[in-house]
Amino acid sequence: MKLLSLRSILASTLVVLGMASAGAVPLKDVVSSDGTPLLPENYRSWEFLGTFSGLAPDKNGSHEMHTVYASPGTVEYYQENGQYPDGAVLVKEVMETDTENLTTGRISYATKTKGWFVWIKDRKNRYPESKLWGDGWGWAFYAAGDKPALQTKDYKTDCLGCHVPAKDTDYSYVRGYPVLGTGHGASKSAGQSMTSSEE
């Protein structure tokens, strides 16, 4: 009986520790006192999820590149559970591009940052009165400049529309994040079409 109790305690401890390490960024560091999702300073040192490229209107290369990072522990948790952990933070850095002919062909590459999308997984409905929170996430877009400037006023009108085709995968285009694995529909059922703003 004592051995069984010790095993139960150990198992419970491991589960708690696993939940604590998943998406391990204190919310106080990424959410302001009024509930606004904040842009983390060190996001480039986080886990790399994937990159999307937006085709230029003249189809001559890419007009933008979107590189997506996740807070530490997010990838492992998703691989094991098929979903993002509560409190996980995703940052999509939107980059301007140049396109030119190189020895490998017609190549587009990132140049400078245009802005950042910040996304915080919320399973607890923490800010029900905020127009920046809902449908399981905190949402914010910051434009680049002398300092990041928040542009989002209402996620339903400013953000959600691009993510509706990915509703079945928690509004996230996980098919563009191969590191998460494909065993949970990462390359399927995220909608039939996707534009450069839909990650």
C-alpha cells in the first residue's frame, strides 16, 4: 500500500512538473496588467516552429516571410498531447524580403522586420471582458518602428478571420510546423486554402 502511494505521488509530481515546464514563460512576463499580450524580448531564442512565405502580387518571389517561434516546452508538449499547452506563447515575426537571381535560382530572403503577431494559449478564459482574448487565445499584432506599436483592437475583426479555415486545429496552421509532428492532423484538415497572413 505504501509503495502504491509513493508511486501515485511520484506520478502526480511528474505530471505537475511536466505541465509547469510546458510553455514555460510566466504570464506576468507576456501579459500586461490590463490583459494586453506583450511582445517577448527573447523570442528568437525560443523553439522554432516553421516559416511561411507569401507570394508577391506579381508572383516574382516572396513579398513577406513569416517565421514562427514558440515558448520553451511547447513542442514537446504538443508532440505528446496533440495540442498546445495552456500558457504557450507563439510569436510570428513578419519580415520584408528581397528577391534576386543567385547561383541556386531565383531566391527570396528576409531583410528587416515589419511586425510581430503574439499569440497566447488560454484554456482558462482569463480575460473574458477583453477584446484581445477569446476562442482559446490571446491575440495581438505589433507594428515595427522605433518601438513595437500595438495595432490590434478587437481580435474578432482584426485577427480571427484569417484563422477560421484552421479552426479544427485550434485556429493554428500546424501543417506548416513539421516539428510538431503529423500524427495529430498537422498536415490535414486545416482548411483548403491559406494565404500569407493565416499562420
